[in-house]
Amino acid sequence: MNDGVQYHFVVNSEFGAFPAAGVPMLRTRVIETQAIAELNETRQSEVFVDALKFQLLHPLQGVKILLTEPKRLGSSVGGGVLEFLAMPGQASKFEGSEQEDSMTKSAIGFSYLKRKLAFQFGVDPYSSNRRLQDELNELTWVAFTADLAPQIGYVFMPAPAILWMSFSATRWTSYLDEQVRDHSPGDLRAMDRAKLLAMGISEEDIHRFFLNGHFSPRHATIITAGLDALTGVDNREAFLAVAEEAPSEELVLFYQHLVEMMRGYHVHVGAVDRLLVLPRVPALYTKNKTLVVMLPLDYVFWTPRVASVAQALTTHVPSRPRIARRELWIAGNASPRARQELESLGWTVYEQVSAKLNPEP
């Protein structure tokens, strides 16, 4: 199903049904489903069985429920990308991600083992996939209580296919995944805060960004690194001012992919002068006076709501600084009708832009 800009899928498996909004999330859910299968297979190994026997006699067994039961997620506010672009949103009201482990888990070293295990299986340790979280918690707990931490690098090594799929994104995001593995959420936030302050973003703006619990530590790390890569670009605080209102994981991913596209343009396509803000969408203003709007969307159909959003973007193009050209860069494709209508509004449309933004080394 396509809502006008984004495909919506359901990944059905023996482990459950996992909704996925957009092709990037579909790819993530497929990887997670394969990781769940590998985690289940690991349970059959002789090492796991012996460790499980040891766990039953371990003095920490009595507090297992306290340490491994996942926290309840806050109710998701709002809906899809198109709905958010067309209507006002609302931010969460507490600092920190809803997917983080408790302080108890962090203090005893459980969280580090879990992050390390998630990295080896090519998944996000802060994923909202509850079945994946259950599997990671269970295997991590056994490794932790049976003192298998030194062996975790090879005892629970997943199949090569999982690793290949998970790191087929970009070298840049793979490096950031190593940071997520090696640092606690608090340390990541401290590192992100230092980078954002160095960009000239105020403490107040940074604090509001961290107040939105829909941003996991991984999301925030990638967004911060993306903004940091926009070297010499003015008004980067404009991105946080818009993104901080993201009311759901789907919109968080929208802004994460948006900043990745912005970084790719600045590094590989053309120098950017500053960020400008259109309704709900931060945009690039280049040295040659081009306004570039990045849209991490799957396939754009021309519907009344899409027409409304396109008209709003067009109407709010600022008169200053002077804009000589307007471009829309779409991660996926636009229908012939959508392209025609967008061009009639004065936009030059580029489709399937990933290769341009992330060229092969």
C-alpha cells in the first residue's frame, strides 16, 4: 500500500508480523527477522544449553525479571510522514529514548554486552521491535550470568549473510554503529551535545531535541554526525528545530534519512551555504543560490494531500536570500503525473538519487 509518498509493508514470519513504513524500514525489519531466526538457532547450541543450566543456579537468577523485562513504550503520537507534513505535531515530554535499558542494567554491564551482541547480529540495540528486544535480552542475560562475555565474539557469531546485509549501507553509518556499540546512551548524548554546541547550537535547542523520546541513541548519533559533516554550513540549528517535533518512529527515520541525504549532497555534489526551513522540511541553500529539498520518500503519487504539501513548500520558498533554482531530490521515484505537477510549480525533480549522494569509493 502507498499513502501517496511512502509504501507500507507487513513482514510476516514465524516470529510474528512486523509493520514497516517505507523501504528503509522494510530492509531493517527483514534484517531483524533474520537476526531473530539466528538468535533462536543459537539457543540450540551446546554452549547455550550449558550456559542455561548454569544460569538456573546463579544467584542473580532471582532478579532476572527486574533486569530483562522491557519498559513499556509510550504511545505513539501522530501517524505517517505525509500526515505529519500536512498537520501540526507534538513532541514527547521526557528526555532520553524510550528504548534505552534501565540504569541497573547499565551499571552491571548488561547493556554493554547487549550492544555488542546486537552489533554482531547487525541490528540496532535500541530497535522498537519488541520480539527482537526479547531475544537479545534473553541471550545477553545467559551470556552475562554464565560469564561468557569473553567468548561472546565467537560463541554467538551470526551467519555471514546477516553481517553482509546489515553493513551493506554505507561505511559512514557502519562507523557510527561501532560508536553505538562501544558507548552508553549517556556517553553518546554527551558526545552529541559537545558536537552540537561546537556547531553554535544553543543548549536550549539541544535540550529540546533530547526531550523527544522517539529518538533512540542511534538516531540521535547519526543525526548529530550528519549535521557535523555539514562543515561551514550556517543555521544548522534549523534542522533540530524542525526534527525535535517528530511524533513517531516513522518521522524520526524520515529526519535521520533526510540528514544523511543532506550530508551526501554537501560532501559529494555541491557546497552548501546554509540551511533554510520550509514547512516541516529543512532545506539546503547552496553556494550557487540553489534551493535543494531532500525527500527520503519511496514513490510520490499525485494525490490531493501531496498537492497540498507541494503547494505549501512552494508558497513558503523565501524571497531572501535570492534563489535562482529550486530542486527536489527524491530517494525513490515520482509518478509521471507527480513529476509534471511539481515541475509546473517550478521545481526540477531528481529521482533515485542514492548513487549521487553516496558514490562508490
